[in-house]
Amino acid sequence: MKITNRFNLPEVFENFVRADKYTRGKSDISITQLIDSPSIRVKRQEYEDKMEMDVVDRVWSLFGTAVHHILETTDSGGSVTMEERLYANLQGWSISGALDHQEVLKDGTIQITDYKVTSAWSVILGKKEWERQQNCYAWLVENSLGGTNRLRKVSNIRICAILRDWQRKKAEFDKDYPQSPVVTVDLPLWSPQERLDYINHRITEHQKAQMAYDLDGELGECSDEDRWAKPDTWAVKKKGQKRAVKVHDTEEAALEHAKEDSNFVVEHRAGEATRCLGNYCSVADFCTQFNGGGNE
């Protein structure tokens, strides 16, 4: 991958990006990859030599790395395991995941905590991938081939969110806004069977995508969920005003609502693939599903 520095950030930032040592270890797939789009994963294989990444796009990763480094070098005592990569086998694939924090509770069970440098909105709205990732980590702990807490039961999974955009004033006036720049978010723990079913399903999807790519060069397509797609909506507005009175999921409902007042008009708001358009996908430039091939 080509590294650029279009905003002329200090050299230390560029050095950080070039020195990134992230690895999934000796595994076929990491948990982070497993819960993500199979199509994006194989496209990264296909276009690795053509992809570009600007240093500025990794600034927040620098913050995350710094936080992890500080926390993992802090002695938390013998009941806590920091920064451990675990491995397990399923359907002929080796799966790995790096867990930030495992704590043995008084009853002998494990509490998993993952540290995230993120936005306040991530906590307010919630993120499905957090729940999926942490449940996959719980499966890894209980089924790993090794590791400090191998075969122990997991009883709790959570996120420790460090909010990079937290605002004290908003916290003072809005009780629903995070009240601290560091927030602990407890996540639903699936049953062991639910975890196994989910991981089996994801492995199957990734293996299908990999086989199609290896045999025929097919890159596949992302689902609407993978693309963070927002559906079309129809806004009922008063003439001359920007703010909608109400936003409807169907045109029919909006037109029916607009009959209530002669000053109402209906505005169609086209949906969009937020991940593709918002520069959240490293292969969007090469994706035929998104733009007909882009830079190919």
C-alpha cells in the first residue's frame, strides 16, 4: 500500500503509519476481519499494491495505539491479562483475536474489556460490531488452543470507550449525553450456541468469497449492512423551510401526510452508502459496485 502525506504532517506521523506492526498472527482470519465484509477482504488482496492511504487518515489510530500502550504497560495484578492474542480452529480455518483486557472475577469467570478511542455518538447510538466482536472474543476465550484463561467461562463483556470529542457543556445540559469522557458500556452476552452459530456463519461467508476469488477472480459485492447503507426517505416540509415536519420511510405515507396542509411539500431524500461515500472503505476507489471500477 502506498502511504501519502498530502497535508504535510510532521514526519513522526508518517513514521508511525509506516511502522504499523498490526498482524493477525498465524491465522487465516482475525475476528475483526470475520465480522466485516468478505468482499472488502478479498478486494484488499486484489488491490493491495494499488491502494493508497494518507497519513491524516490514521491520526485517530495513533491515539488508540497510545492508549493501548499506556494501559497494557500498567501492572493490574495477577488476576488481569493484558493484550493477549488467542487462537482457535473452526471449519478448517485458524481464527485469532487480540483481547485488550481479561479479568478473573471472584467466581472464577472472565470479564472481557476492550478499549476504544471513539466518538460520543458511538456510545449514544451504539455499534453492532462491538457486540459481535466481543461475543466472538468470548467464544475464543472458551475455545482457544492456549492462552492464560483457556476454557474458563466468560460472564461479562464490555467496552471502555474513551471519547475523543466529549464536551463538558453538553454533558451538563443533556442527561442522555455521556456524562464522562470515559464510559463503560456493558454488552449483551450471547449464549454459547449463538456465538458458535454466528462464527460458523461468518466463516462460511468468508470461505465462499475466498473460493470465488481464488478460482475465478470474483470479488463479490457488499451487503447493504456492509456498506452502512441508508434507505431513501421522504420529508414533509412547509414551503420555504429547510427543517422537516416529519420524515417518512415511504412516499405514500409522506404524500398522505402532506394532504393535511396546503403549505406542505414532499422532498425525496435519496439514500446513500455511508461507508463508501464517507471514505471509510480502503477499496472504494476500485469497487465496481460503488463506482463502476474507479481507478481500475
